[in-house]
Amino acid sequence: MAESVQQTERHENSANGARGAGGVGTIVEVKGPVVDVRFKPDEIPEIYNALEVTFEGTEGETKLVLEVQQLLGDDMVRTVAMSSSDGLRRGLDVQDTGQPISVPVGEAVLGRVMDVLGNPVDEAGEIKSEFRWPIHRPAPKFEDLSTKAEQFVSGIKVIDLLCPVRRGGKVGLFGGAGVGKTVLITELINNIAKAYDGTSVFTGVGERTREGNDLYGEMEEAGVLKNTAMVFGQMNEPPGARFRVGLTGVTMAEYFRDEMGQDVLFFVDNIFRFAQSGNEVSALMGRMPSEVGYQPTLGTEMGALQERITSTKRGSITSFQAVYVPADDYTDPAPFTVFAHLDSTVELSRAIFEQAIFPAVDPLTSSSTLLDPSIVGQEHYEVAQEVKNVLQRYKELQDIIAILGIDELSEEDKVIVGRARRLQRFLSQPFFVAEVFTSLPGKLVELEDTIRSFKEVVEGKHDDLPEQAFYLVGNIDEAVEKARKLRGEDSETEEKAEVKGDDEQQSEPVSQSGTQSDSAASGS
């Protein structure tokens, strides 16, 4: 603990006392967000040092922060701008701060919305933080890591049952464009932050400003904003800001873990944009591209970020990361690189999305290292495996059904198909954050209810219920109740049809007799 306090004091002194400690350079070239600066031979700044330049921009006097990325030789360094470089020109003086970019940490950042530099963007005044930490920090030492395995309940059935979340682990939500990654991560924030009275850090990396604004409003309305720090580097930001905003968020989460001994929730939307912005920066820096045009340092950069998101003996960081999959191609280097760092993978499938099953999680390709009987228990493990077995068998039978029809199946396979279709629909769940679109109240399902419900379905106890009863409900009791209502509606419809039929039958003799009497009269 003493060492930790000394480290904090060292960071504070570095941030508050070393400002302006470096030399002064001159801008020699500007290429969009990449700026080359020349210094005196004995004043060349270190890699990752923050430089500051003040100039007349498009919105008046502007202070721009640059981060040193390369030493070019001839006393020049290549830097990347953390905000817009519009109006920057050659010949301007640049001040070396003598330290990396540092951001405020501690309780002062809770309830606030910040940019990559830790500056407030919520118009709620200055952030009065006692400490500032540099965004470039080493990962925890191997001997400080925690190996404890414990499940973190999310309240979402398909995740808790088939790809359980490890407390202090990393979860990736994979999916192409428009399959529900942001909705799912927002629901996770809603469920966990409400049920969990702890600290959360949300980092928006290269995503839509509107989504961040909506999330801020929802969290404020739910009363959980006071325990949450929000950091944004949106789509419209320069690549330097999008590239470093992830490190800003991790640094804030690390303080709560290391200095305050807390279990922190860390949400990232979207980690692919981190890789994408690194790609942009790399190209502007003149580096030779690697596979599919990505930067050659992709693995190193991803590792430097992901290795800091971990659990130690003092506290933990449980991370939920949305991962965009370009063109639904899972062999793309960006999502492929993220895979190696995760404990759980939740894959959102377009085919399931097209069936209107939400969340559109693929139960057969999603996985978790935590799904082990020694960790989650024998019953949970066996139910999860049986659910997967039934769904896998149904997948194998689908080709036969498509060609020959379901009547060609054996009676046993027909039962499996019916059960699998019920399971597919039962994996759906109404979300709190989607209430305005579905008009259905959100459901948070306890783990015990989830296991019990799916166990009853795979054992065939509810094979007599209609498939529609399992769609968008919470636990199995709600499905049974929905089935009862559906049957009640059906019986009412049948009764109305019978009454209508009786009325028609009663009216027919009258009309016939009337016709006969008319014909008789005409005959006479």
C-alpha cells in the first residue's frame, strides 16, 4: 500500500510540477492530424510526451495537444494531434510538457463526461481532481494478478446460461453492422449498474455522438450516473483522439481498482474503432501496412490496452467490449486480434436477427472459459450442454426439412425440432432499453430462474405449450402464463366463430322458407 501511495504521489507531482519542463520546438510540417516538430539537439522529447501549441484556429485561440509518436532524425519528432489541427501552420512554437498526456482520476470524475484529455464536455464546470495519472502505464505484474474464478450475473438469459461472464474478466460482443451490439451493451449497463452499487467507466471509441447522448440521458434518469465516469472520442474526432481515448478510460478504471480496491465495470463501444484509428495513424505516420491494410503494430497496441484490463489482488476490472465485425468477416485481423484477449465471446448473428429473435445471440458459436462444472456447478453445465446439443441437432436436421419436409423425420427428431424451436424463442428476452420500441416491459432474470427454466424445457415438461408462448418472456413461469392467455384468446375466437356459424345456420331456414312462400305465391 505504501508503494501504491508513493506511486500516486509521483504521478501527481509529475502532472502538476513538470508542466513546461521540456524544451521549445518549431512546427516544420503539417499533414492533417500528423505534425512534424523540430527541437534543439539536447531538448528532443521522449516518445509519448505531450506537446502543447497555442494558435488562432477557426474558433479563436486554440490550445492543441500533440503526442510524440516517432523520432525522425535531424532533431525532428513526428506527433499526432488529439483534436482538430485546422488553422495550424508551420513556424509556430511548440512546448514540450516533459511528460505523457495525463488525465484526472478519482471520485471527482464520477458523474462527469470527458474527452480524451480528461477535459469536461458536459458543461458542469471544472473537474477538481486531486490526482492526475498518465494514460501510458504498465500492466500489473504477473504476481499481482488474481486467479479467482467467479460468475458475474448479467440478468440476460442467453449470456448467463451459455457464455457466463467472469468477474474481473473480458467479454466481447461481436457482430456486424446493425445486429444490436450497442443495444446489448446498453442493456448490460442498465442491468448491472442498477443491481450493482459500484463504479463504472464507459468509454465511447469512434461511435455515434447520438448514442452517447442517449446513454447519458438514460443513466441520469436511472440514477446511476453518479457512480459512472464517461469518456468519449466520437466518430468526428481526429484519429489521435479515437486512438487514445481507450487508454484514458482504462487509466480512470485502474485508479479505482489499484488505489481504492474496488471492483470496476469497464464498458467499451467500440473496440474495433480503436484498431481502425490506429490504422489511420499508422498510415499517416508512413509505416508499411500489414495484412488487409492494418498497421503492423496492431497486436502490440491491442495487447498494451487489453493487458491493463485485468484483476489484481486488490480489485478487479470487468470489461464488456462491443466489437464491430467488418462485412461479417470474423477472419478480419481486428476482431481476430481481440479474440485472443477475451474470457467470453458473445456472437450476434444476422441470421438469428432476421428471425426477429432479440438479442440475436448465436448460442452455438458464443462461448466462455467459465462454462466449467468446477466453476458454475454441475447442473448449470449440464443444462447448458443439453441446450446446445438440442440446437445443434436441429441445425443438422434443417437441410432435411428444407428438402423433404418435416413429415419425413422420425418421431424422436420431430420432438427435438419442436423443442429446439421453443428453446430458440426462449433465448429471446425483452430489454429495458428497448421498451419504447417494443412496448414490452424489460425483464431481468436471476441465474437460478434461468437454469431452472431451461432445464424444464430441455426435459420436455413444456412440449405442449405453443412456440409463441416462449417468445420475449423472462422465466418459464411467464411463458406458461402467456400460453394460458394465448389459449384463452384462441378459445374466445373459436366461441365467436361457433356463435357466428349458429347464427348463419338459423338465418338460412328463414330465408329458404321465405323463398318457398314467395315462389308459391308467384305460382298461384
